Amino acid sequence: MAFLLRGAHAVDPQVDLDSVCDVLIDDGKVAAVGEGLEPPEGCEVIDARGKYLVPGLVDMHVHFRDPGFEYKETIETGARAATHGGFTDVATMPNTDPVTDTGAEIRYQLDHARQAGLCHVRPIGALTAGEKGEQLAEIGDMVMEGACAFSDDGHGVQSAGMMRTCMEYVSQFDRVVSAHCEIETLTTHGVINEGKASTRLGMFGWPALGEELEIYRDIELCRLTGCPLHIAHISTAKGLDLVRKAKAEGLPVTCEVTPHHLFLNEDDITPAYDTNLKMNPPLRTPEDMAALDEGILDGSIDCVVTDHAPHAPHEKDCEWEIAFFGTVGLETSLPLMLTKLVNTGRMSWKRLVEVMAVNPRQILRLAPVRIERGSAADLTLIDPTAEFEVTPDYLVGKSKNSAFMGWHLTGQATDVFVDGRRTLANGVVA
């Protein structure tokens, strides 16, 4: 099937494109970009006037819970949520059951993603067997089967010596280590940011130092081993300063931020104890939130990710102390970035494309996607004026635990093309 997108405002900083044009998609590729293009026979013409066309969005940090926790999410339902949110590519974390620590588990995810046929699923393999931090996982085997990166997300590698071994091994395969930075001996029992929030609400605190010390450690291990290091879900101003200094020294260090750390802080947690706001790392101080905001605008933070963490109702509708950490985010990430930053004029469309499409592909060593002839037709079409409320019905994924439930947002994806196939059409998943 061929598609002609008529009159879209195409934005792609990779090819210095920021203008209204027509884009022809044919045979899975971008066939032509220009003005006044004529549709070939049998081509479907899509009126894209007033909409923005960008390279397909990438979320390099999601949890699809499959295998082992399919009652929360499956690869198919997660792919549906990703497509609804405007993503053509997602990278899945390995803390499944069994843990994704061999080539067989990588194949399992890729096979199920192909059956779903909605978006590209890029599995991330575990660094250590069972994510226990005791011995190396089958890293070479997973690379051969298609693992795009490696992480013990959800725990982090607690032993510095083990982390060094992991990084030395991964560095042989041109892959990045995505580090969940948490020193668990400092964060034991912590369920909320240590400080005003923990004091005000009378709960065990999760100190910023528990994150920052491990960021420092892993940067030094990056210096020692030369292994590319990506800091996952950064949440503190001091942690970001450590990344800035590493970048200034020329170390191969990158980092990501989530919308919930960009747009929420510990003051949003009230005596109502909305457990959808319980995160790991936790929502930090307003000052930390302001620092992250500055970092995403000035280029210090490389990409926006959701850390999409679906949970069943009984895992969230309970006391704060025993509720599971995390929020779903695939269907609100782009709308939040548009509402809070792009539509207010604080972030350019060019910068949005960098942090949500270009940089994640570079970090994961994926083939670039460009709005130019010959490129893979992995594209996202966005209506910046579409208004909606975040409700359970709006979320098409299996779980509904959104930290942004009830928010009114402006801007969302209307169409998604994956290898030239239209997997989202006028806001409806195929």
C-alpha cells in the first residue's frame, strides 16, 4: 500500500528539514519528499495539513511484563499502547519472568512482536544471570539474537566489581549499558523521596544519594572500561551535574529522563496517597524538577523515555508502603511534551525530534530513520491541537495506572507508519 501525506509540516534535523511538503510512502520506504507530488495509481492520499510529520518516535525504556506477568501487560497490548502513543520503536527491559538473560528470551520477544505487527520491539538483555548480580548473563548469545542494549533495570548491579566485568564484556559488542543507579543498602524500605515529603507524610525515605553515588561509580567504571554508559531515569540535579561533567570530559555517557520526573515532584504527593505517584526513583524536589527541565532544553539530557510500568489494580489500589512502583506512560509522553514544552514555545520541534526519535536510535545503535528518499518509512504524524483528557478509556494498554489520570492535554499522534504500514490511523490502532 502506498500513501501520500499531503501538506504535512515535516521536521527532521538530520536532513535540515523544517517545512510544509508532501511525503510519498511506497514499498516500505520514503519514496519522495517535495511539493505538489502526484499520487501513483492505487495510492491513498492523507490530508496532513496542520499536522507535523517526524521520524518515528522511540521509547528506549519500557516494561511489557511478558513473559511472566502477562496479567499486567503483554507484548501485544504494550505494542498497542506504544502505537497509540505515536511510537514506532520501543526497547523492552529484561526484568521479566524468566529474566531476559539468554538468546531464547530475546527470540521470544521478537517473535511475539512480529505476530503483533504494530511496532518494532527492541529487547534489552540482562547484564547478569537472573538479574542477581552474581555472574554474567549470556551477553554474546543475546547480541546474536538481536539484543539492542544491556541492563539490570529494576535493581541495578550492586557490586562495583561485577559491574566492571559487565561493562568490559559489553564493550566488545558495540552495545550500551543502561544503568539503573540505586545503592540498595541506602534505599532499603524507601518508598518516597527522603526529605520534606517523607517527613510530612511519615514514610521511609529514598535518599537522592542512593542514586547519585551509583551514577558517580558507573561513570568512573565507564572511564576505566571505555564501555558506553547510559544513565536510566535520572531524577536529581546533582546526578545530572555528574553526567554533564562526564560529557565535558568526552566520556561516552548519555542519560534519559521521564515525563513524570519532568512534570511532577514530591509536592504533588498529598495525604490522598495516590499510589500512581509512587516511583523508583521517587519524585524528587521542585529544585530537582527544575534542573531536569533545564537539562532537557539545553541538551544535557539526551532523550525522553516513559519507563512504562504497567500494574494490575490490586497492586496499586492499596497502602502506599506496599503498592508497586511505577506508572504507565506510553500514551501520555508525547502529549505531555507537546502540552508543557512545545506548545508553550519553550521547546522547538527540532529539539523534540532529537530527544524522542534521533538520539534514542543513536544510543541503541539502530539504523537512522530520516524523512528523505530511501529511508525506512517509520514515521509519526502529529496533531498539535488535538485536545483530550487522560481517562481509563483513553488508555488502550492492559493497565491503567497513570500518574497523569484526569489531566487535560493538547497534542497527540494521529497516524503511525511502521515499514510503510499504517498501524495507527486517525488515532485508532489498526
